[in-house]
Amino acid sequence: MASHKKKKGFEVISRLLTYEEKIERARDFNEYYGETLVDPEEFAKETIYDSSVEMKCLKCRYEEELDLDEVLECQEMTENEDYAMFCPNCGEECFVPKSIYKEKLPPR
């Protein structure tokens, strides 16, 4: 089940990982490093969430859900207070969190 919370001025979606997803991540991590650094069974006992942000383009209206870390990293590099990124569809720097998109829409 996913939950929605406001963070840094936009809505964040948090979803609890399943047991199987945690086992897979621990195995992928160990495979990447070529040794067993994490016990998959112990890792699977932890409460772990995936956090993401629904994004939408102010220009072309393209929508995509991105990992929260990706959004925060891009904002850190650009210091853009609207969290605007380059849209993967139209290439314009107006791809923003959907909650900010709703605030930027002109009144009807």
C-alpha cells in the first residue's frame, strides 16, 4: 500500500517493499559488489520503503513517476526551487512535481 506525504513542498509517494523485493535487492547488491555484504534474509526483516514523486511537464503535460532521490539530486545540482527538470518528452526545463504543477496552472 502506498501513502502520500508532503515533503520539501511537494507530494511524496511511499510504498512498503515486499519480502520478495527486499530479497532481490539484497541479492542484486551482493552481486554488484561480487561478495556477500548483506544477508538477504536479515535484510528482508527490515521495514523498507520506496519513495517516489509524480512529475508532470508544464508545457507538454507528459507524466512520469520518478525516484525521490533522483528528484532531490537534480534539485541540489540546479538549486531550482520549483524542482524543475528537463522533460524527457519535450526537452524543456519545466518537468515539475505534480503537486507543484497543480499550483502553477492558471485559474479557470
